[in-house]
Amino acid sequence: MNFRVNINQTFKSGNLKAFATLIIEDKIYITGFKVIEKDGKLYAFYGRRKDKQGKNKDIYFITDKDLRQKIYRAILVEYQIYKNFYKVNRY
């Protein structure tokens, strides 16, 4: 499976650092991935929504653990590249 990641929006303050989109073989776009910083470490999470009772529910879930980890790593790598590129090329 071929996929790529786009970083859509970044944030300077707070724990939420970015939103990302996963694009699978240029045919399926999955939005809502988040890059979160906690205790100095970065984590990738997929989208969640609150149900009527106010509980967070996953919008989707990647059942294959290896694929899930590969996607999370790709999101974090893309975020680092994005962050470093704009840090260096900012005027």
C-alpha cells in the first residue's frame, strides 16, 4: 500500500501541534490525524468525535498494528520535516 502524509495546519502553542491528512494511493483521503506533544515527546493520533453523551469515539481505527505504527511514524516524520523547513526558511 502506497500512502503519503500532508501536514495541513500547525500550532505554536499548546499540546496540539498539527493536523495531518493521510492519502492512500491518491484515491482515499483520511483527515483528522493530530500531532500532539506531551512531556516533550510527539505522538500521532487519529480523529475522534464526541458522542451525544460527551464521550470521545474514534472516527476510524486501523486494525493492523504494523500498518498503524508505520502511518504514525510517517506523520511524525512529515511533521518534523515541515517544522524544520519552515523554521529555516521563515523570513
